[in-house]
Amino acid sequence: MSRIVHLVQEPKQQVVARCKSCNGPIYPNELVYQLADGNIIHRDGNCLWEYATKAVAPRKLSVEDALRNA
């Protein structure tokens, strides 16, 4: 007697949006950040940090140099 093995695949979830930070998929019921500019990003520290870094373009320098440049 032969055996037939059927692999059951999980149904693919529909992508409802793309993260404006990493461009990764956002799925239904996923927790996200909606930013002041209306963009939606994944609700994790990496995407928030990357987005903020691009948007604000912070520079690392001493407080003395920062006060001099203010």
C-alpha cells in the first residue's frame, strides 16, 4: 500500500501596507506606528530608529561642538 503525503500550506496573508522604513510587508492586525507625517512603519525599535535617523539626520558630536554650531 502506498502512502500519499500532502503538505498543508498555511494560507498566505494579504499584505495591507508596506513599512516606510524597511519596505517590508505589513499584515492585517499587525501593530504598527503611524507617524505624524502619515507614514506607517513596523512597531519595533529597528524600523523606528532607522526611520527617525533618516528623517532627522542626527550627527554625533560633543556637547561643546553642538553648542558652537547652534
